[in-house]
Amino acid sequence: MTTKSHRTSFYRWLVFGLLACGYILVYFHRLSTNVVALDMMKDLQVGGALIGVLASAYFYPYALMQLPAGLLADSLGPRRTVTFSFILAGLASIFLGMVTSVGWAILARLLVGIGVSMLFVATLKILTQWFKVSEFAKVAGILMALGGVGVLTTATPLAYLSNSLGWRGSFVAIGIATLILAAVIWIYVRNSPAEKGLPTPEEREPSTHGQGGQPGLIDGLKTVLSARPFWPLAAWFFFSCGVFFAFAGLWGAPYLMQVYGLTKVQAGGIMDMLALAMIVGSPLLSILSDRLRSRKIILVAAALILVLVTLPLAFIPAGLTKPMLYLLVFFMSLSASSVVAIGFTMTKELFPVGMAGTAVGLVNLFPFLGGALMQPAVGYLLESQSSGLQTYSAAAYGFAFRLFFASACLAFLASLLLKESFPQHSR
């Protein structure tokens, strides 16, 4: 191996590592309202429906920005996009920690959602330039696993941090960290090895930027949206990830605290299983899909597990033992979060490389749209079954969580309609 090849090998992991740190922060921003939800409800004097709107305010702009994110990744370059969007996210997080009313808090969450919305699609675009085709599924699985570290920070660590600094100080601190990372990404990350004068990896997917193979905006949109395999995949993302974001991002910890009488730290310990499942499951599921030479089998199995997980939440919400709660949270994350690396790999394999950013950006709209709709919907259902604004019974949670069960069933049906994307010629 030549000296330049050694430098490429080292530098690509530096690029990956920095973008993975960004992905950790994305997950923190995404799910950070869970453990502190009850604190925010008390401080801002709001009930379940409105706190659901506040939490979901992140998801609406995040979902809507996925198409622009893909287009920018395909045209203007991901490094510049990630840097400036993270600056916005950092400033918005600091603002969130300083707001005095729920209206300003909703605006801050909207701005955070816009700010972090660009990273994932841009990161996948960069990884197609720094890694071989045969390495992509594994690398995407590692990225999702590191996203589990971000989930971990929103459970027990955030519980301790908020006990020390309050929920406001916690958001200010993470905003500062986001600004620092934006500066480091700008300094070190490059869109491709060529920008560092380094050779490209063998078997790397060729960039079509600036070449005749790059489709125009309208043609790219038409191609993706008119493709029949796209819509079952989009539906699977919408329903399965909607369940995950509603539970992991807002209602999981309050459910554990109010139904089972756990403290914030105890609930955070159970919610840590979300992270463990992502850290362990994401790379293992990616490896398993390569061994089985099938993406669809993994997605169908995951959707079935999600149905089984949401069943007790919907119908026996107060009847679970503590070990069962740990397992339930673990398998919810495994079946609705760890597995999405396979979903994105399938998306990438179903479309030409020139439309990778556009296709991933479009499909990435659906999981966050699912989260945006389910978070306030669960809050509304809780309030409809309760006389108080901030305390909900086990029966109320069971009634609201039937939305999870119905969504999991629809995700399973969508998975059965998926088109296999595994490149059969690969060895």
C-alpha cells in the first residue's frame, strides 16, 4: 500500500469520525425532550398535547428539509451545508435554553430541526466518495450504531445533567458543543479524497457531479416518486420510525415515571436500552443482511418484532415487570431504529448513484413526518382520557399507545410489499 493510500485510509476515518460526532448530536437534539418532558411541562405550564407540539416542532422542518438536503448534497457539496446548518442548530439550542414561553420554545425547536436536518443525507453522500461500494452497508451500520451514543446521552446522562444544570442549562451546554463541532467539521472534513489530493478507494461509486449523468431536479424527483418500490419503503419508514420517535423522543420516560413510579434517573436507565440496541444492533443487522444476501428479510422481521413490542404497550401498559420493560425498550429500538441503516441502504441500491442524495433525502422525509404527527397525537389521546393536564393513568397510556400498535401493523404490511434491493451479482 502506498503512502497516499495509507493517508486515504486514515483520513477517511477522520472524516467519518467527525461526521459521526455530528450524528450523535443530531440524535441528542432529536430525543432530548424525553427525560426532561415533565420538567418542561411544569416550567412552561403546558399539558400533554402542547408539549407534544413542542417536541414535534423539531420533526416538521427536519422532514421538509430532507429534499433540499439531498439536492444540496448532490449540487453544492455537503461540507459547506453541514457546517452552516450546525451553526444554526447550536444557536437555536442556546435560544431554547433561554426562552420564557412555550411559543418561543416551539420556534427554537423549529430552528434546531432545520439546523440538524442537513447532516444525515450529506454524510451518506460523503461516505459514497470515501468508502468502497462493498463497504457502504457496514459503514452505514456503524454510523447508526454511533447514533445510539446520541440516544444514550438523552437518557441517564441527560437525567443527571438536567438535575445539575436544569433543562435550560442542558440545552445551552449542548448548543455550545454543536457550535464547536461545526468549526471542527469545517476545518477537517472534505467532500472527497480528491479535495485532499488523495486517491479514491477502489470500487468507489463514481461521482456524477458536474457530469452528464447527473439528473436535473425535476427529472430526479419524477424518477424517484414514480418508482413503485419507493412507496412501500416510504410507508415502512413513516409508521415504524413514527412509533420510535414518539416513544423514544417524548412519551417513553413520562410513561415509565407515571405508570411505574420511577424516578427520572431510573426511567433514564431503562431508556438507555434504546442506545444499547442501536450500538449493538445496527452493525450486526447490516452484517446479517449481507450474509443473508437480502435487505427485505431483515425489514420484514423487524416490522414483525415491532408489532409484538407495541402489543403489551397498547393492552397491558401497567402489567409489565421491570426486566420486561428493559427488553421492550431494547427491542423497540432494534426493530424501529437500528434497522433503518438497512432501509437507507435499500434506498441507495434501488436508484442510480447520481440520484443517491435525492432518493435518500425524499425517503428520509417520511420517518420524521411520522414522528411529527405521532408525538402530538399521543399527547392529544392522553389528554382526551384524563382530567388533569400533566398526570396520566395507565389506562390513558394504553389507549394512546394503541396508535403505536396500529402503526406497527401497517409498517409490517408495508414491509411485505418491499422490493428486494440486494445486488445479486455481489460476492
